Amino acid sequence: MALGSRKRKGGLSALSDVLGKAYPAPAELAGARVMAAWSEVVPERVLEAARPVRFSRGVLVVHTKSSAWASELTMMMPTFLRDIRRKLPGTELVQIRFMPGPLPERSLRKRVTRRAPTPLTLEELPEDVGRALATIQDDELRSVVHEAAQLGMAQRRNRRGDGRP
């Protein structure tokens, strides 16, 4: 056997070969994006009654609980198309077809609703912010700036998770 003719485990591979195995084809990726966007743009009550099942050639097929749901959602299709296209500019979504059929399991991920952070009290704001607020002569403007500072500092505190403003 000639020197260097053996293939080693873990040898180098072409990047295109690796990416092709790790990521879906562009059409599959587009379908996944459109289906994910569906779940983000439609109201909760629609998510309970209708789920996307496939995306092919620009058509999103959505199964519904009943033919009544399919009829109702067909009338709302232009709104759904608009909202998904806004969320995914450049998408090739041209139509949504609704039909009664089995609903796939719903993802365990629920929509994330962000809670507004608890505003900081004036005493919790940094000293320099309090001094800056004191220089604002207009009571209404000072109140608005104070509220914005409270919420901004509370959001910062929540992101850090350390309780400091």
C-alpha cells in the first residue's frame, strides 16, 4: 500500500458536502420559514383550528378542523398572505389553500409574550439620571422622561438578571 493512500477517519471534506448534509435544501428551508411565519401572524384561535402541513411551488396548504373553518379562513386568505409576506420579504408564497384534514401536533413552544418590566422608583434610578430629571422645567415632560428612564433601566436590569439598575 502506498504511503498516504489510506483514508483517515475525520479527514477533510468539501464545505459544500458538509453544508448539504447539515442544512435542508432551499425549498425545504423556505417551507419551514413560511410555516413558522404562519404560526406567528395568525390569531391564537386560528392556530387552534388550522395548521400548515406543506409548502410547495408557492402554495401553503393548511389543514383545518372542519370545512366551516376552511371556508372562513379562505375569506381571510388575503390578510394572511399580506402578513406572511411582510414578515418574510421576498418569499414566493402566492396562495394559501385551506382544507379539512388532520391537524399536526402543535409545537410545544407557545408565543412569547413579554412582560413589561417593573418600573424603578426614583430612588432606584442612578444619581445622574435623577439630577438630569431635576433640570427639566416642564412637569409633563419631566414625568414622561422619568417614566422612560424607569422602564429603560428596568429592562436593562432584567436583561442582566442581577437586580442592579
